[in-house]
Amino acid sequence: MKVAPSILTVDFCRLGEKLDEAIEAGIDWLHMDVMDGNWVINRTITFGPEIIRSIRDRVGPEITIDSHLMITNAEETWDQYVNAGADLIICHIEAVEDFPTLIKKIHQSGAMAGCVLNPDTSEENVMEILPDLDLVLVMSVVPGKGGQSFIPEVEKKVKNIRKAIDSQVKNGGKTTKLMIDGGVKDHNAAMVSGWGIDIAVVGSGLINDRATIKENLESIYKSLET
């Protein structure tokens, strides 16, 4: 299982320094949580394309950057994030009216397309478009709602999507990646890995004042060995 840091827990005055630290620790995937102050429950505003452009300039072309768009108008503005350097655009199934057309447009731009489901959204909503998706993200917390703990009830959803992806691959289809985001730390990383997760987004469990990014990453990977 790969670990992708969310940069939301970073002191933005030290963003470049922390990016360098993460890459030196072995990180090769960065997760960008974009909130527009409208779509998420607590009306949070985070950042937009220009920050992503600066990050791309800092880390170079070899690092994968995804943009998780928790916004109301993803169908109208996704291309700004591709132009800023994002490799993968992840949009909420709950916020998009015509997902098949959106996937087609993102792919035509040369980027990858992902779909994200909130904790209370059924996996059945993504099955029809799964063959065309590069990634499915399952939220294990409610986007934008502070002070939450990991929601273990998403286990069944994750396993059902994993089963569908494996069947798809077996039948010659796309190797869609499966990602989880929210409350993942060293104490539950092995559990979600066992569910079949390919990529875990980790925020405060990776970037904090208790240890270095390298130390926290090593703690997570060590937990996967037990």
C-alpha cells in the first residue's frame, strides 16, 4: 500500500521545506484537498490551482499529484488543475451531474480521472463508470467536518469495490486504483491495507510535530509488516 500525504496539515509558510522532506522520505504521490467554501459541510476554503502549480514547479515531473475537488463546479473548472500540473483529477460522485462525459473530457486532456464517494454514498453509484476510471476514492470521514475519527463502517464498501476492480482486471479491463482518505494512521493502516486499498491518504498521521515525516512513514510501513 502506497502512502500519499495530504498537505492540509502543513504550515504553509514551510510548504516547500515539507515537500522536500516528504520526497526525501520516499513519498512519490501528493494529495491536494481543494475546497471552495461552498460544497463541504463546514464551508472551508483551502487553495486553488496556483498553489498546485507552485508545488509542481517545486517537486518536478516525477511526483504524482492528484487534485481532490471538493467543490460545486468541478465539471466547469477541472481543467484549471490539469493546467496547473495535476496528473489525476478526483471528483465527487455527489457533486457531478454527468460523470461519463467528465471522465471523457479529463482523459482527452491527457490526465487521469477519479471518482470519490462520501461515507454514506453506496458503492453501487460508481459501478457503471468503474471500467473507465483510473481511481476510486472512498472517504472514511465526512469531507470538511472537523474532529472526526475514522469510520470503520466503510469496510464493506471498500471490499465490494475491490472485488469489482479485481473482476474487471481479470476480464482484461483497466487496473483502477483504490484509495482511502480520512483518519488513516499507523494504528489502522494494516487494516485498510488488508481491505485491498492501494493508496492511503494520510494527513496528521504523517505530517505533525511529534516526529519527522520519515519517522512517521516508517511507523506506518512497519505496521503493515505485522
